[in-house]
Amino acid sequence: MNNGTTKSPAVSAKRVADAVPWNKHVHQRRNASDWVADILIWALIILIVLVVLYPLWFVVIASISDQHLVSNGSVTVWPKGLTFAGYVRVFQDSRIWTGYRNTIIYSVLGTILNLVVTLPAAFALARVEWKPRRVILFLFTFTMYFAGGLVPNYLLYKQLGLLDNWLVFILPGAVSVWNLIIARSFFETSIPEDLHDAAQIDGLNYFGYFMKIVIPLSSAIIAVIGLYYFVGHWNDYFTGLIYIRESGLQPLQNVLRDILLANQTNQLGTGSGGQNALQNQQIADQIKYGVIMVSTLPLLVIYPFLQKYFDKGVMIGAVKG
Amino acid sequence: MAVVDINGVVDNNQVRRSWPLFKRIIWHFKHYWQLWCMAIPAMVFIAVFAYIPMYGVQLAFREFVPALGLTGGKWVGFKYFKQFFSSPMFGSTMINTFKISLGTLVFGFIAPIILALLINQLGSQKVKGFVQTITYMPHFISTVVIVAMLNIFLTPQTGIIGRFFGSQSTLDEPNAIAPVYWLSEVWQHCGWNAIIYLAALSSVDVSLYEAARMDGAGRLQLIRYVDIPTIMPTCVILLIMNMGSVLNVGFEKVWLMQNAMNMPGSEVISTYTFKIGIQSFQFSYGTAIGLFNTVINFVFLIVANEISRRVSDTSIF
């Protein structure tokens, strides 16, 4: 597999930013159309940021506002009628905690297995002197575009005893070819070949070179594909839907689906006698906002810390698609 | 191997080439057994979880016999494909699938390019970083939560969007499912998909800007004549790759968006495969529908790749 004409965007963003003509330290005369363009660009950017941010912000404020005020539209920018009733009910719900526990177990173990399997394979496939790599890589990449499909998968898992078995969350997705290609491209382009020569002279074999030199130099790519894998596990709804019947094994997303979309908020206390339908609906909504926050917050909190690695990871993956 | 000199190595390779096959194999494994050890776990996983199901697609051409598993049963040829083509669901699932996926392909392709071009125009790195951080964020939200948010926001009368759209929820409207799907996809993934174009834009040769400025180009002309040509190869590659999944409408999202009211507009091939193949145990029929889907995708990928290679000399294989 080769990809025609894309070149590695090796120039750092910083350098370009410094040299781009309209940056302020380069004094150049600006004409009227530049000002118009400026205003247009800023207006669009602000609009985009608002469109992306507002729904998320609304969930935050709605989760701690009086639902009566939310549903009649008076909650717009700041929370009103501050209440934490929704969160209290969410934290009382055992289903959510079971789901949470399961998801954490599946995500952590799954991501560890992902990295342990993917990184060495990516390293091996990045060694130019290893001739079989082309065939192996082709066989791997082919699976990205051609797959057996849902039913053969299902029957295979059934034969392997993976139905209603927690291993189904971990084993079948152990290798994502996409992540493997990203890691391979990183090893190929970002680890200088001189290091390998030096390691050989020092008597390191492939295992030693990989463990002692390559891995310590690859924290960026490990963070990126680790995060991809982790988010994949965390947000996985499909596996629980298709291969798991037992509710004790269901991960968070499947519990969320029951609460958020099938409206099964009952365990959370709606429908307890004497309340009218409107109130029930409002309590259910409050719970829904709380559930969205509780399930989504962990990922939104960790990701800005890893953001500096993203550009690199995505870029590498793209260059060597 | 104590040879450090480049010429020495080349000579050794040539010597080895004249060895008998089995001696060469022994040499290969003696030298590379460690690389094999590192690659084999991944190879085993791919073989079991990708190639065995691929081998199992022959079920589409056979009767399913539970005792015989994936490959048992009598050969029936194209019976199940004919059954699908002549079923009343064929037309509507195909139309729905194409509608949802083509819109996603078009909007999901254009929007990140525009966003990247816009972000690239921002002078300050801080503002750039801020806008990127904000626009990436929805990418990490799960499908379940996205669909739940759609549901809540589109609720008639009380939802922040739904209150402007009359008494019927937009999600209950079969014709509205596709646009809701496209827009929410763009909302969720636009920022993330823009990263790759931003990376490509950061490699623009600065002298090009300067030269264009000298020739009197304004900012919009710089975008038109410098930025867009720079990201063109990246755009083409991504377009080809997206073409390969033109019928791969995200199963999860459509499945979660489905309800009894919108079903005429929301039944797509993947959800239909699930209902036929898993929920109603018609394994062979379900496999056939799934295989049909895969083959169409593959054809699209190959065609897009060929066209692009002829037209722009860019291809993924």
C-alpha cells in the first residue's frame, strides 16, 4: 500500500504561524477586503464555537436547574432554581454503578491488552529489513475494507463461548488495524534508524531495542492510540447490545440507553404514587441530564490533557493511510 | 553478523540468495524470530476475529444448519440474495441507507475542510488552540448520549430546539431522520476531522504566501490559491476512504434513533441485517444482506480509488 503524493507535514505549526504575513509582527499594509475577510472569519468562528458549545453548556446548566424552569424555556445561559435532585437520584441508582464498574474494568483491561498486542506488532511491521511485513500488512489492511459481517461474527462468538461472557468486550477488538498503522508509521518516521544501528552495536536484540529504546521514545503515540482505544471501549454500546443478555455484565452505555432512551427511569423514583405525569416527566428529565453529565464528564475531563498529542497522532495516521 | 561495512552487508545478502530455500528459511527465523514473536499475537487476533468470519460469509450461499456451524449446510447459490432483492424491504432500506450515508459523506467531507481553513486564518496560537479544543469536544461523547441529547432537545414544546418545531417531535418524522443524522454527525465530528487538514495546512511553504502577497493577493485569494491546493491530496485520500464506507451507516446511531413512527425513513441495511440475522435467527439471509452491503462498499472504494488515480494521481492502493 502506498499513497501517491502526500508528504509529511514536518514543519512545525509555530514556525509557520510566525511567518504568515498577516501576523502582527509582520507589518504589511492591509486593504479593505482584508478587513472584510477578517470580520467574516471571526464571525463564523464565533458562530461555530457557540453552536458546538451551547448544547453541552445547556446540559450542564439544565442538570442543576429546576426542571419546571428548564421546560418552560427560562433557563438559557445560567442555571436557575439551583437543585441537585437529579444527581442525588443518579447516585442512588445501583444500575449506573454496576454499569460504571463494568465499563471501567472492560476499558482498562481492554486498553492494556490493545497496547500489549498492537505496539509490538506495529514495531515488527515497521522493520524494513523484515521481508514478510508487506504481506502481513496487506492482510491486516484488507480487513479494514472487507469483513465477514454481523452474522458470521455472532456465530463465531457463539462457538467460542463469548456470548454472555465479559471477554467479548476485550478479545475481539484486541487489534484495531487503524491504530496499528498509526503506530507503525510513527515507529517508521519518528524513531531515527541510527538508534537501531547503535543498539545493535551495543548488542541489543530486537526485544531489548523495543523495550529499552523505542518504547521510552514513543510516549506521544502510546498516549494517542491508548486514548483512541480507551474511548472506543468507554463508548461501546454495540457489543453489549448484541452479545450480552445478562444485565449484570452490561456496560455503562447500555445502562444509559435504558435510562435515557427507553425512559426506564423507574428505579430512580419516578412514578412513585401521587405525582402527576408532568412532574414525572420533569423528574425524568432532571435524571437524564444528570446521567449524561456523570457518564460523559470523565472523558471530557481527561482529554484536554492529552490534546497536545492528538495532532501528531491523527497526522501520522493520515499521512500513511 | 559482525559486518559493519555497508558493502559487506550487500555481499552477504547476495550470498544468501544463492542458498537453497530451506537453508534460507532457517536463516530467516534465526534472525527474525523475535519480530515474529512480536507480530504473532496480533496476527492470531486478526486471523480469528477477522478472517474466520470472512471465511464464514459462505453461509450466505448455504442453508444454515445449527449443528454444522459457519460452513455447514447445503449450497443454495444466490437464493438469499434473490430473496433480499425481491423483498419489499429492499427498495426502502437501500434508499434510506443511501440518503443517510451520502448526506453524511458530503457534509462530513466539506464541513471539516471549511472549519480547518477558518481556524488556519486565526493569527494567535492561543485562540487557535481554544477553538480546536472546543470543536474536538463532542467527538468524545458516546452515540447513546448524542441520541439522548437529540431526543431531549427535539422534544416538542419543552426542548431547546423542539419548541420551535410544532407539536410533533422531529425524530418521529421519517423524512427528517436523514437531515437530523447528517447535522448531528457534522456537529459531533467536524472539529476532530479538521485536525488532519490543519496538519496539512501547517506544512504550507511560507514563501508561497509571500509570493502571493507580492502579486497582490488578498486573504481570500491566499485561501483559494495557496491553502486549498495544499490540502487537496489529503482531501482526495480522505474522500476515497470515506467512499469505502458509503453504505456503512453507523449501526448504533440509527438503531438508537429508530422508533415506531420514523421506521419508514430509518430502516437501513445494517439495522435490517441485525433484525433478520440476529433477532429473528435467519442466519443465512442475514449474512447475505451483510455481504451485499460489504460488496457495494468495496466496489465504491475501488471505483473512487481508480478515478482519483487517473484524475489526480492520488490513490490509497
